[in-house]
Amino acid sequence: MLLGTALDAMLGDPARGHPVAVFGRAAGQVEERLWADTRQRGALFVLLTVGPALAAGTGLARLDRRTSVQAAITAAATWTVLGGASLGQEAEEIATFLESGDLPAARKRLPALCGRDPNGLDANGITRAVVESVAENTCDAVVAPFVWGAALGLPGLLAHRAVNTLDAMVGHHSPRYERFGWAAARLDDVAAYLPARLTALLAIAGAPAVGGSARRGLRMMFRDGGNHPSPNGGRCEAAFAGVLGVRLGGVNVYEGRTEVRGLLGDGPPPQPADIHRAVVLSRLITAASAVLAALIAGYAGDSR
């Protein structure tokens, strides 16, 4: 897992043929054949897509028991499921556009990072969207894979990536997915419950490195973490808001649908410089969670 983390930091996501993108296209084909406006069909969709990912991880774990082979396979799988390097790169690029005053370029780039409609956003709105996305996706794309990798090895790494990808695809409050996407969204909530809180605590621990306040981050996590439609994303965003000393939350627009969220934090709206701080904090969390996961996995292996 440590080697896979290093590969992600050095190489980022492959430009073409990313296994997660391949999985997403395959899941999309299953959705086209299976879709119906019921929770039952949505649950079957999750079973038919996550099941093969879990089976693939189990098969790879048993493919070759030699330590060197298992290390190579696990490193490749970790690199595949992690998204920390790309997350930071996308956020930094948008911050650069904002700092140069190129609002159209920032709007054009935002959909690569989050799903909200960028057309009606000013510079402050885009900045807030980026900081919130960095906070939430540090859990989804970094800490959660490590937690499940430490707990279940290769099957945990691949199954979590599958679950999180399905949530991004169908876990929306929309006429098409309100029922069909329910199972994927709830499963992702369960999978991210502990990782989200670990993400928040690691952000608080890293506060001094970004000139932030650990005490304020802890207070905001408990005070404002529930002011969010997600039982997990709110914990991460509230902790980041407190650490960075900014205010997050408010009105978001997704494909014409307006969603009013509670406010997180007491500070002013975030500025482009706060995006850079959030990225530094995300990278610190990545390093810390990678080491923790490796230690836990190593201890579990020794115990067996």
C-alpha cells in the first residue's frame, strides 16, 4: 500500500484506460439493461457490479502467495483506487485560474472536481466548491480505500472503489435515481462512516502545518458536522472549515436542482489561497492514513 501511494503521488491517474473508468462504463451498461424506478432493482444493480469487484480482489489475493508478487499486485491495486494526486492537481489548477482572474477557465475546470453547476458561480462560489470537494474526496478517494484495504486487503480496496464509483454514478437525489440509486448511496454511507471521522481527526491533527487551529477544527466537527445532507461529508468539511478558519456550506445547484445546506465554520468565505492550504492538508492526511493502514495491515498479517 505504501508503494501504491508513492506511485499515485508520482504518476497520478493514467490518462487513458483507467481501470475505474473501465468499471464505470461496464456498470453503466448494466444500468441500461437493469434500470427500473425501484429500490429492489437498484439493490440488484449494486450486487451485480460490486460482487465481481469483490470476487476479483479475492482471486488476485489468492493468485500467487509469494510475497513479492502479492506486494506488486497490492501496490498496483492501491495506485488504481487512490485519487489523491489527481484531486490535489485539479484543485491547484482551479486555484491558479482564480488567482489570475480567469473565471471562465475556472468554471470550465470545476466539473472535473465536483458535480455542481459552475455557470452561476462567482469566484467565491467556485473557491468554496473546490475546498469542500477536497475535504470530502480526501475521505472517498484516499482514507476510505486505506481503511478497507487495511481491514480486508485486496478485496477491500477493489470493493470500496466499486461502491464509491456507483454512488457517484447513481447515488443522486434526482427523478431517475431517487429510488434506483438508494442502495448504492446507503452502502457508500456505511462504507465511509469510520473513514470520514478518521479524515476529520487527521485534518485536525495536521492543523499546525497549514497555520490552522486544531481546537477550532475539533469544535466545528462536533458543532457543524451534522449540518450537511451526508452523514459523512459534513464531518470532513466541518473539520476542514474549522482548521482553515473559513465558512463552508450554503446553496448549491446540481443540474438545475437547488440544495440548501447548513453553514460549516465561523470564518469568512474561503479564498484561492485556502485551496492551496486545503490541498496541503489533504496530502498530509494521505501520508498519515497510508502509514496507519500499512501498520494495521502489517500487524494483522503478523497476528495471522
